[in-house]
Amino acid sequence: MRWCLFIAVLTLLATGVSAQQLETAGQYRIGPRDQIQVHVEEVEDLNQEVTVADDGTISLPMIGTVEAQELTELQLADRIRSRLESRGLRKATVTISVTNYRSRPVSVLGAVVSPGKHNIPRRATLLDVLLEAGGVAANHGEEIVVRRRASNGLSDEVRIRVKDLIELGSPRANLPIFAGDLINLPPARDLTVLLIGEVNNTGSLVFPIGQRATLLTAMARAGGLTENASNKIRIQREAASGGRTEIVVDFRRVLNNREPDVPLQDGDLIIVKESFF
């Protein structure tokens, strides 16, 4: 039986269901200040939204104080059902749902207007949480990192491009967010490239945040090419899959606006070799 459960969990994880999603789907543990919707089909007076007290309890008509802390929605529903039936109700059909997660707020860090801990409703998306945090700040970087950890210690990390979420409005980028998630939007940083070979000033060039960084601007700041420079310029950069990739640019064509200028990335190595002609 244990092996069947283990294989089932692995299958869910392999298909993209995170540990936190499994927990939130039915294993979220209720805590102080969470808001809970109670529904009892047979007793209309019990249908209400309550807030878990700081001591982890809720108070309901007919049954009084009920310990809710560290119970799942199903466990709390079962506890309330047992109380009602022990007090003379022949049958109790109880449904519990957490409507606002306040015991485990979402942490939002980095380049947002109001970083810190934010409470979220039961159904919240990445965009919802960023808006709750005041929106992205002007100095935001290119990626949002969402980290989540379940009570069993499993953890996930997902990276979302800001452009996909905000500019393109991609539904796939607008992830569902759960209680306890950590959202980090690192600020943009200065871009640094290295020039070697046949340029008048070799070495590192730093482009401050917001400054346009392209091959032409880099060459201008480096004082241009030497008389012996080849027209073919190589740009080496880290590939997304690991290792490095190389871009070969015809500098004369770029200079004459016959090919587009090449945007630079942090860590680029620009190599200008000597011409043999």
C-alpha cells in the first residue's frame, strides 16, 4: 500500500503538480487568523464564516469552542460533524473551506513597491499577489522566482519572466499561489561585458541599470576597433542549457545599418581578432 501511494505521488510530481499544490488541495493545516467557511446542510444557523482565534479555536452555535489548529479542512469537518451528532443531531453533513489564508501569509521580496508578508484569499494568482504588493518597482529584473515548500520537506522553484506575465499576459505565467509561498523579484543589476583583442581599450565595461547595452555602444565606449581588427566580431555568452554559445557578427554591416545591432547580456565576452588581410 505504501509503495502504491509513493508511486502515485511521484506520478503527480512528474506531471507538474507540486508538493505544495498537493498540500493545498486537501492537506493544508489550519492556523490562527485563517478565515473559514462553515456549511452544515441540516442546520442553516451554522452556515457562516469564522476566523480562527489566536489559540487555534473557532466558536460555533450549538457546539461551542472547537479546536481547529493543525487540522485539515476534512478533519475539522469530521470533528464538527461528530460534535453535532453527539448532541442529538441524527445526521450532519459538514463542509469546511479556508477562504483566506492568514496563518501562513505569502512572502514577497525584491523589487516590488511593498515587500513583506501578504495575506491571500483561497484562490490567488501570481499577478494578484504582485498587485497586493503594490506592483513591480521600476528597478525590477527580468525574472520572478516562486518557491514553495510542503510540510513533508519537498520543495519547488519556478521561474517566470516578467515580460510573459505583465506585458504578454500569458495565462501559463500567471501561476496559482498558495499559502506559505515565497515570491522573489530580484532587482535588475548592472550589466558587465568583457572586451579583448583588437579594440583600443580592452577590459570590462559596466552598463548601469536602464542604460542601453549593445555591440555598437560597447565598441564606442571601448574607443572603436584598431587598424588591424577583423570585421568579424565574436560574442560568447552563457547558454540557457549550460556551457557557452557564440554569435558571429559582421561589424561593418551593423555599422552601416544593414544588420541589426546586437543587444548584450551580462557576462558576454566580446572577441575582436586581428585581420589577416
